[in-house]
Amino acid sequence: SYLLGEQEFWSLPLYCNETTLIPRPDTECLVERVLELVPDQAGYRVMDLGTGTGAIALALASERPSWLITGIDQSGGALEVAKRNGERLRLPVRFQQGDWLEGIAAQSIDMVVSNPPYIAADDPHLTQGDVRFEPTSALVSADEGLHDFVCIAKQSYDCLVSGGWLFFEHGYQQQTELIQLLQQLGFEAVTGYLDYAGQPRNISAKKP
């Protein structure tokens, strides 16, 4: 994909380079969960954290053009890629630099969706396949891959309105632990889902 400079996601041709993860088909499962569970409401405020190429945000915008979607990433290089994709596809997504939800007002958004870094630093998969060439900052998280989930979940609980949704993509061995974490933080209706290969891969939760 880096050699070609493009990867399809949700039938959208996305430009990509070495500053971003390569969008993967299994992440389309996360988009499916959002569209399945969240009704279309004009002005619905959505934050896509760690947006990378903008894949999730742009896929949602292609299906829900009335939503107010913002893609956030720490990487300036990734944001350039995401903005290029948004302009190319003419989809109304705003992209901005940030550290997860830092600086976002309390109870000001309706949904958070994220595919954050979730691989442990010593995971052998980091030396295999495409991930050998992808940015480590977008792959690896501390505390056995759970650090960024904890940060995002805590910030989301503050920033979401009552009844707001949180959606995660996660590693195939992390679902049970993340369900427990979200329940301990006070989220309700915490539910896990499988990816196309039948592996635990997504979680949805609601703020009461």
C-alpha cells in the first residue's frame, strides 16, 4: 500500500504513506457497529481519535453526512494525509492535532470512536508482515497495550453527554479486560464483537 500510495477502505480510495497505519478490512467492522447501533441524527458530534488516514471518520461521513465529525491525531504527518483524503473525497470531516480528548469540554460530544495503539512493546507480531514498516507510535502502547485505552476511556466519560457512545477497536486478547475496565469506569451496555475472522475485536459502551 505504501508503494502504491493508496488503500481502499469502505469502498473509499485512501491515500496513505509511512506516517500512518495502513487501513485494514477488519476496522470496517468498527464502522459497521457504529452504523448499526447509532441512529442518524443531524448535528451528531463525533470524535475519531487517532484518525491516521482518516479512514473511520471518512467512512462514517460517507454514510452520515449530517454528522459533525472531527478526526484527531498527534502526528502532523498523519493529519496531512487525513486532510488530503478528506479534500480528495469531498467529505465534510474536520481534522485537528491533539492528544486524545485533551482540551475538549465536558459533556460536549455524542460519540467517541477509536482504533488506538494497542500492541505491547514486546509483541512478536511487530517483527512480522506489514507492521514492520508502519509507525511504532500508531501501534505500540504501554502497560501491555492498555495504556491508551485507559486514557481515552476516562476522558470519554467526562466529554460524552449522557447516553453518548464509545467504540473501540482492540487486540484479540484484550476484550475481557477492556469490558471490565469500562464497567468499572461507569459505562453501561458494554458489549464485545467479533471481526471477520471470528476474533474478539470491537467494543461498544454507553455513558449513563
